[in-house]
Amino acid sequence: MNPERERWERKWAHKDHFSPIPLPYVRDHAHLLTGGTVLDIACGYGRNALYLAELGYRVTAIDFSETALRVLRKRADEQGLCLEILNHDVEEPGRIEALGRFDNVLVVRYKPSVALFRSLARQLAAGGILLLFSFRNRRSTYGDEIVQDWKLLGNEEYLRVCDDLEVVEHETVTFDGDDCDGYVFRKRPEVKGEE
């Protein structure tokens, strides 16, 4: 097991409280989502995935922590919600493409690599929405640990990464005392002749 996965397994194994409340950014922007499918990557224990499933979306939730996904499966069963729950490393090449197309993509409290971000954009249906919300710059902590720089969003880092996406909204907000960036991207219409 890689050290990062091992760290998250330990973190989730020792956590005894799992908030059922979706993050405010997700709740406040859910009305922008289109169609019926959502891919929630690095979903953790799935509070945002469960919320979107409650709203009627067909949700695919993916994370590399089996411990967190056990919590998600239990909660989904308790609430009578049907989600596709997958235990994979989203940064593994080809993993996202194997899942097919989605109307919406959710990336919360996770910094995707540029390669993953572009892959997510390719798998997003035309007109679909990609919500990205995560810690920015150097001020953030997560529980008792300081978030390492490479996991933090740089200033306007994703605004020009992918020509297929247009920025609907970008804002910096304070959430639980941390500076976070929130992006709403929309996939541009596909040019005739493209897949």
C-alpha cells in the first residue's frame, strides 16, 4: 500500500464522527448541476455523494480509502440510496476514462493533478458542470495536520488548464477558518466531428 493511501486509511479508521451535512459550497451550487449523473472523485465517506443522491442524481463515488467507503456504503444502505461506490486511485492513468461520461463532476477537498483534471474534462458531457472546491495557498490545516503545499490550489491555478471548460464562477471563500477556492466550470459544446 502506498504511504498516502495508508495515511488516509489510518485517518478514517480513527475518525468517530462523520457529518451527514454536505459542504456548504456543494449545497449552494447544486442547483447548477445538469442532467442526471454525477462523478464524485476522492469522495471520502461520501457526505456530498449522499446529498446529491438524495436530490435524485445517479452518483458514482470513487475513493482509494476502503475504510471511508465502508462508512459510505453503510450510510447509503441506512438511507435507502443507490450509489455506485468504487475503490480506486483516481490518479491512476486510464481509471477515469474507463468510467465513461458524466453530466457532472464533483472534486471537493482534493487537488487533482493537471492530467486528472484534463481527463475529468474529457469525460464530462457537453454542457456539464465540474465543481472544484479545495484548500488554497499555505494557510490551511485539516484536523491537526497542516496540509502540504503540493495539495493546495495555487492562485487561479485551474482557470486556464483546459480549453474545453469555461469558467462560470470562481471565488475564494473562508471555510472552517481555511482559505478555499471554489470553481464552477461548464463544458463547452462539442465541435461537430468530435466525439
